[in-house]
Amino acid sequence: MGAVEEMVTPGEVVGKTSDVKAGKGTYAAVHNNTVYASLTGFRHTIPPASDSPDQRPTIEVTGHKAHGPVPEPGSIVIARVTKVMAKTAFADIMCVAQKSVREKFTGIIRQQDVRATEIDKVDMHLSFRPGDIVRALVLSLGDARAYFLTTAKNELGVVSAESSAGATMVPISWTEMQCPLSGQVEQRKVAKVAS
């Protein structure tokens, strides 16, 4: 690789849609048929496959730092609950899909996004506790740089929780987990584990 890589910044023009396709780290503006960089990084041109009907090369911008995965609406994340309040729970996102994140992303689970039924009867303190590991779906980029998460599907919810005795609890129903040491039962919004 003797070629000097060109550094670009967000909003910088990297090509015209008539000549190139927008790849990762870029976007195409339809109103003026221009491809722009969406992040700061290095511009790369990827040649098309020889059998591709579209022979335009693809322009990509890769971050100047080695970026890990970033949560996007629709992605499944694994997060650790940090704080539980009356109508919301806060969590640090640890993984997006199967990959661990390199930056800190905060997620918020709102009362209406805990489960699909009886939304008005959800008690946040009986659904999550700080330290719980949850599997959730990213709904959207919420406020103050936090992602809105939902656990309102059977396969989403608490996947791992520690009891007050310090043991990893075992799910016994979709609303309860039990400590194997003390036998104490605690309420949670439990994720149904795929068998």
C-alpha cells in the first residue's frame, strides 16, 4: 500500500453518485447527487466486483481511530443496568450484536418499553436491578446521547443477574429468578433463552 490515504471530515464531498457508490462512513445526498463523508477518517475506494452490473467503485471512510461497533436502531445489544428509577432504567451498552464496544454508550429502558403487555402496570424495580445483564433492542437514538432500548419481546430482558448472596440466579419463569444458594426468588423481566 504505497498510496497516501486522504483524510476527510464530516460533510466533505468525496464524490458524485454518477461516479461512485456511498459505502460505510459516507452518505449520498439525493438533491445534488453528491456523496459526503459522515465521519472523520481516511477515504478508501473499493473497486466493484468484475461480475457486478454496477461498475461504480464504492467510497468508504474509516475512522482515524479504530472504531468498535456502534448501536443502531434495530440492533440487539447486551447492557449492564446501572440505575433503576420509577419510570426508567439506565444501562451501559457492552456489546452490539456479538461484538464488544470500545466506547461508552448509555441506554435507557423506559417503563413503556419493558414488556409488550400491561405496560401501565410495569414496576421498574421488579423488572431490573443495578448490575443485571440485559439483552435489549435499540429503538432509537434518544436524548442526551443515550439510546432508547426495549425489552418488550420474549427473547429480550434480563439474561444474567446476581442475587444478594452473590450467586448467579437461575430463571424459573418469565418474571422470576431464583438464587441457587438461598432459594430466594426475585422478580425480573426475564429473557426467554433460545433452546
